[in-house]
Amino acid sequence: MARKKRRFEQLQAAASAPQDNRIYTNPVQKQVSEKLDEVGKSFEGKGRTILYGIAAIVVLGILVTLFLNWNRRASSAGQTALGKAIEISQARISETGTPAGSTAKTYKTEKERGEAAIAEFQSVADKFGGDIAEKAKYFIAVNKLDVDRPAAIQEIEALAGKGGDIGKMAKFALAQVRVNDNKLDEALSIFQELAKMDDPIVAKDTLNFEIAKILEKQGKKTEAVDIYFNIAKAAAEAKDMDGKAVTPTQTATDAKEKLTQLDPERAKQIPEPTPESPFGAK
């Protein structure tokens, strides 16, 4: 299972809702949001992308991040319903079933989990309109990759033709599908299109890293090395508002590892982080 999964960078946050646009949060909604926040943190800088034949956990970190950002714009009932469906799509796969004493839902196969998630997302789409329904439809498409892949790809392609955040997210998922189908030129074109956008939703480093991986597969080592170097160097030199070094994201760490493998000498040009003194600056 682990060999079938690949990491991806967490999404950059989408545009926040105005601060005065406050929505009542009930206890159930709060519990769901807190759980999703924990999941989001566990995937921060890592995330996962879907591969052929596994559940549409493809954009799990992305989905969670988008949900947490958008939840202020949706009704509390819609948030809770969507959160429940997302939790199903994240449920553990276990051939032996739920362990004794555990209340966590498990599924025996990715397909079984995908079917359960699709049913729940469809219920959400039927009950709620607006953004909630649109997100549910997107989730249905990516979860369907593990149930009916040809149909899922058609749905993702249709969503990718739309504008807005859902369209961008669908393009990202479609590019991953193209990579998994070894249609590298098509995948590269989509990733490059997203990378040129002012607000592609997906982090620019993530997109550039995906571009570099494709170039590497195509034998364009020099171009790939340049991208890995730029990602790693920018991360190594990044500072927060207090002038302190920022912890590199998983993508930046992976980029440096790739750079070290492909061009060890150039990797030495990346400055090593300086540990902060426990006594503070003098």
C-alpha cells in the first residue's frame, strides 16, 4: 500500500472570507473542523497523490485544506455533512476489519471505501447547493477513480474545463492522472499552465516540483536540476517576519534530496540551516 502512495505539497490557502462574515459554529461542526485541522497538519508539506488502482485519496491534503478555508462561507449543516463524507474518504483500509474496542470505521478495500465515500458525497450534493454541492461533486469524481476510472477521468476533465477553484483543483488532479497513465507531455502542459497562474490554488513549489519530476523522466536532467535547485535554495534562505529561518516544507526537502542525487556538487551550494540559539539573539 505504502509503495502505491506519493507525496505532494499542501495547498496554499485560498482567498480568505472577510473577517466580518461570521457564521455560527455549533459543537458538532467545531468537532469536525478540529479533526480536519489535525488531519491537515499531519499532511502539511506532505500530502498524497492518487495512483492508478488506489482510492482517490489523491488530493487528500488538498481537499482538507480547501475545506478548512471554505468552511466559513458555508452553512454549518453543509460543513458538517461535507466533513463527514471527507472522513469516510480517509477511513483506514484493513482486511481484518475494525479492531476490538475501536469506533473508527474501516473498509476492506479501496474500492469499498470509495463507493461509501461517493454515496455520502452524493447525499451532500443532493441536499445542499452552492459551493458545498460543487465541492461534493469534485470529491465524487476523485473518489470514483478507484471505482470506475474511465468515468472518473471524464468527470475530472469536465470539471477541469470550469473556472474557479474547483476547475484549478480538477486540473491538478487531471495532471496526476496523466502522469499515472504515462502521458507526460499532457501532464507537463497542465502543470505549466497552473504554474503560470497568479493564484493556482496549489502551491507553486508543488507545481514546479511536479514539473521537474516529469522533466527528469523525459531525460532533461539539466532543466530538472535547475528547478530542484531553485526550490531548495529559496526554502533555505526563507525568513519569517522576525528574521528567523523558516522550516523547509516537505517539497523543499524532497527537492534538495533530488538535487543531491542528480548533482551533488550543486547541492553543496544550498546553505545549511543555522540552529537558533535557545538563549535568543544577543
